[in-house]
Amino acid sequence: MAAGDRTDPYRSYNFLVEIDGITRAGFRDCSGLDSSSPAIEYREGNDRQLSTRKIPGLVSFPNISLSRGITDDPELWEWRLQAAQGTVSRRNGSIVLLDDAGEEKLRWNFREGWPTQWSGPTFDATGSDVAIEVLEIAHEGLTRG
């Protein structure tokens, strides 16, 4: 990159959510695109050092949380209801970051996801806010492509 050239970061407001078999899933908020590996402290009895070693633990992924204005579209509720009744339908999906022109720039793919929690809207007769539902998706891995 030449001196003076600048690359602006992408904005967080332009994204899509794709879930296998769910066709209408526009969301206003997405969080949980994280991964972590705890450091495990380890020391053998014959180590000469007076400190512990740190080795990597298992990788874990938090739930993905999606919120949107509630509509009469039942697809997400029915997916959650299946899981609540003991029939877990695991699906793969993607969170896709778009640029201002609507072109795909980055993609986070999750695998073996299923809805672990659904929260309905909070109602307030004196307000004018949109009624929001929240869906949490447990999954078994996240990649960035």
C-alpha cells in the first residue's frame, strides 16, 4: 500500500444471516462471533522451574445471539419449538458482512447450530419501540471466510 492510501474499516450495520432452510431471516443485531481457548496451568513434580507451564485448552464458542423485529413469520419460532420438544434440527449458517454497495466482504460460518433460547418482546403501552425477539443459537464451530 502506497503512502497516503487508506483502507476504511467496514461498518457493522450491513449484514445478512443465512441459515439452512430458513428463508426469511433479517436481523437488527448479531453478537457472539467469538472463540476462546483457556490457558491450562501445568507443572510436573520434577520441574526445576518454580513456575507453571501454560498449555492450550479446548476451544469453545459462545452462542450466537440474533435479534430482530417480531413479525408473523413463524419459521424461527417453529425451529425453536422443535428443539424444545426434543427434536433438535441442527443447521449450518453464516453471518455475512456487506460493504456499503451491498457486496459480500467477510463471512463467519457456524456449523451444527440449533436454537437453544428464544426470547419474546417486552411490551410497553406508553412506548413506540419495535417489538423485538431474540434467538440464541448454540453451535459447534465458527470459521471466517
